[in-house]
Amino acid sequence: MSFIVGLLGTASTYKSQLTLAFIIGLVILGFYWFYTYTIEPTTTPVKGLPQLPGSIAIWGNLKQLGSDHPTALQQLSLKYKFPVFQCLFGIQRIVFVNSFDSAMEWFIKNQTALIDRPLFYTFHKLVSTSQGLTIGTSPWDETCKKRRLNVQRYMTTPAIKERANLIDVESYSMLRDLYSFTKSNGPVYPYKYTQRLALNFTTMLSYATRFDDIDTPLLGEILDMVKTIT
């Protein structure tokens, strides 16, 4: 009788050990998944580039950037005197270029090394399913090459001269509104005005309409939507 009880006790202990081992395995797997997909950066640091300090687990440098990432990154670049640096958006590594000379070196002199187009979840999985891909977000393939060639026809000197009046109007509008606002209110950050200028080029060429008033509600809505998507 005591032998049977001992076997049952051993079997019960063995079952408990298996259950404990299974639970420990799940916990380890959970920690591995959590670390891999929320803490560990997707790529190793880029050699030779300074890294923005203040990175924290899960968030990376996002906590420092607030709701206006371009402005915050520009200010941090000036603060730390980094014309080019790397930082973390969560676990995604980002390289930020913030000077004319650096942009010339990276994007003009070495443009052939930067021709590859990464796939983005928002553009390629969500937006493109209903709106189609833009040239700037299209993967590098034969179709993208043909579209780039078509666009280049509109970027020649004669083509730009044909659209000189449009460039004059938008440049004048931006400078007029900047002057008017600073005269009444003091210094102003010109980011929204340059956004309107870029958007008006598109709307004039595509729809023959433009936004003249910087405070137009629809203009603000479009810019907020673009910011949310990007």
C-alpha cells in the first residue's frame, strides 16, 4: 500500500514539475518576445554617427520630441551641434540630416547609394490600398523609374520657366504673410507657411486652386492629416 502511495506521490510531483517548467518556458518566451519587439533596436548603431542622448527603453527618443518631431529634431541638432545624427523612434533607428552641406553630401553626391525604397506599413499596407502609391513612397521598380522620368520632364529649365508665375505667386504670398504677421505679433516660426507653399504648388497644378489665407480651416485639416499619416 505504501509503495502505491509513493508512486502516486512521485507521479504528482513529476506532473507539477512539468507544469512549472512549462510556465517558466512561457515566461522566458514572453520576455524574449517583449525585448525583441519593444526594446531591442531593429538595427545596430551606425558607425561614425553621433547618437542623440536620452533614449529610453520602448520609447527610444520619442518622449523628447513631443508632437512636432521635425522642429524638435532641428532644435536638438542645433543644441548638440550634430549636423547629422542617429536616434531611435521606438525600436526603429533614424538618421537625421540638418544642414545644407550634409544634405549635399548625403543626398546629392551619394544619391546612387540611397536609391533603395524601404516598405512602410502605413503607406504600403494601408494608404496605398485605396489611394495608390506616390513616387516618393513607391518601391524602386520599373514602374517607379518610368514615373520619375515623366516627372523629370517637368523639372527642366524650360518647364520651370513656364511655371515661373506660379512660383512668383506662392513666394510672394509666403513673404507677404510672414511680413504681416511679424509686423503685428513679432517673431513667427515659418514652418506652416512653407507647408502651405508646397501644398499650393500641388493643388494649383492638379486642381487649379490654392489656399491664400494661412488660417483656412481646410488647409489646417489637410496639414494635420498629412502629419498624422507620416
